[in-house]
Amino acid sequence: MEDTYDVIVMGTGLTECILSGLLSVDGKKVLHIDRNDYYGGACASLNLEQLWRHHGETATPPAALGRPRDYNVDLIPKFLMSQGNMVKILLHTDVTRYLEFKSVDGSYVYVSKKIYKVPATEKEALGSSLMGLFEKYRFKNFLEYAVQFDEKDPKTFKGIDPHKTSGKDVLAKYDLDKGTVDFVGHAMALFTDDSFLSLPCLEFLARVKLYAESLSLAVHRYNGRSPYLYPLYGLGDLPQAFARLAAIYGGTFMLNKPIDELVWDNGRVVGVKSQGETAKAPIVICDPSYAPDRVKKVGQVVRAICFLDHPIPNTDNSESCQIILPQSQVGRKNDIYIFCVSSAHQVAAKGKYIVIVSSTVETATPHKELDAGLQLLGPILHKFISVSDLLEPTNDAAKEQLFISKSYDPQSHFESVSDDVMRLYKQITGRDVDLTPKASE
């Protein structure tokens, strides 16, 4: 370990592993270390025995769940938007050669105390029971507008100024009702609150277009029924895939390596000390747990990991799905997210389902805040509820050359994670992440 590197990365969470891979491909000499003896950090995938230990359980997992080794349970569950930036990073780095993806069966939204499939094509919109006949045609017209919208072509604006016209005004132009506005803003554009209504509509329209284009790609390439993808055997393989990429380009990895302290010189980080050895580098990257004095708590996430022996009711027997409960539909300030996977993705025993319900904590009794989501699941075989802090960096990264990632939010998709990767990469290199796919793609 006692050597000089271009970059030292601490923690093998997905954000850190992606940056390690990207910087190694850029020709940087990278040392990547983790205090744990496994990859993934906060976003690891665990079998049942590991999961029970992780939650402090002394008893063994119930025999009714099947063999522990048949499970890979994500601590931080996320789906990938098929046209989103995370998939573009996977394609650009060719990490897809280490992974196999399968489409997610359905994307759903909770409106007026019922679960509905989110329509994102003309055919789905016209067949949806979510809207009345006239509302279907209004939604169809809005969706067609969003899909043809191109920020670089003013001809596609059609009287709307994307930098000034609010999302509320765009939706009002198409006379969409409150329920439709909720599922468009929260389940398609994936906003966590109603800020899209007051902000200029540029980002809102771009997100709706991304959802629709992702759905189209998933339908045609993966025979899917939602815009989301998920890797076989769980998300735990994602950090390891980027670790393999970094190793191919000369990166050095060390697990089970406790960190004693960061080494500083005149207010800049210059290395890391571990077990009496010092590794030097002008740039250090880490997750918030490695720099607790340089992060702030901005909230908390509550998650319930549940095991079922049946699909979630009212999801057309989906073996995998996402359900979003918009804040206004459940009397909250933040959405509730439901993530469901099963043996179809090789992460659970046959006939068993892993369902994770999550949201941002709003009260002093966070375990009760998920009730609106939990009551949609039917009988639950076993359940764990945990609360974790949402942390963000407070340091002057440019001055200290210490680059700290953000905690993983409650959303059941990767868009915010890829945003953090791109934020850090640009801070470190001064360049945007190249999202063009390999020529072979």
C-alpha cells in the first residue's frame, strides 16, 4: 500500500466504484480501499443469513423463506431507466459485458386509493382505467408534445418558453386533471415533490420524454412492460463490475482495510493512513462515512424490507415492479416508493418476493410513515424496518481535493445516483462524463 497514486478511493459503494472505473479508464493510477470485507458498502446485496446479521438478528432466517443462498437482497434498491444516464455510463465503459439485465414487469402509480399501471404510450393511455375517455385524449396530446419536444429546436416549443413557462402552465394548456398531473409529475417525470409545477418546464418535459423513450426501448429490445431494467442476481454485481473495469486498467483494490486517518498538508488532503502504512495521492474520493466531520445531515430515509409469498396485489401478477405513491395521494410531503423483485431476476427463492418500501422521514415515528405502502402488499412473511441518515458534503472540495459522495436517497431508480457521479467527476476532472456508447454498441 505504501506508494504514490493519482487517486485514492475509500468505500466500494456504487458511486465510488463507478468513479474508480471512469478515472482508471482515463489513465489515472487508482488505489481503492474499503474497511469492509465485501463490495458495495451501503448498497451491498446480502443473502438471508447476512441480512439477518446486518439487522442484529440472532435467530436464523425462517425455513419458510427457503435457502438463504438463493437470495440477494439489496440494501439500497434501485431500478435502471433503460435510456437513463446510468445505463449510458454502463454502455460507454462496456461494463455491460459483466452483467445481464432483465426488464421490470411494470411501473405503477397509486391514485385515488387504487394502483394503476403508468401509461406512457398512446395505446396504453387509451386503454388505461386511470383516466376517463376525454382525459385519455388530453393526456395523449400532452405525451405527443413532450416526446417531440427538443430543447435545441424552437419549432418544437409550440408557443411555450421552456425557460420561463412553468410545468403547471404547460399541464394547464392540456387541461389535465389532478390525478393525471400527479402520475405524470411523480411516476413519469420522477419528481419527489410538486416543485415541477412552479419551476420552468424544461427539466419536467425532458424527464417525461426520457420516461417515454426508455419505455419504448425496453419494449422493443427487452420485451418489457416498463421503462426499467434490473440486473440478474441483484445490484451487488454493479459495484464489482466497475471494480473489474478499474482492475483491467491497473487499479489496485484492498478490502478489509481499516482507515486510520486522512493525511493533510496545508489544508489539502495528500494521502490515507491504514494500519501503519501511508498511501499518497493528490485526490481522495470517499462516501460520507469516511469523512463524518465534513458532511451534514439533510434528512433521513426509512426503509422496510419485506418478504412475501405472492405478487403484490393489483399489479397483474408482476414478478417485478415499481409503485410510486405521490405525496398528495397519501397526505405526505414526500412520495413513498415500492420496489419488488423475485426469482425472475435470480434474487429470491422460487415463489418468494422481496419488496422494499421507502420514503423520506417526516415525523418522530418513521416506522408508521410507510403504512400506506405496506398495506398494499397483502400478507407479509417477515419484515425489517431501518432508518438511515441522508448526508451531503459540506467541505470545499476544490480547496481540499477531498471529494465526498452523497447518501443514497429513497427513490427506487438510479437517476439521482448518476447525477452524483457526474457531479463528482466534473469536480475532479473539469470535464463532463462521456456518455457516448462504445462503437460496437
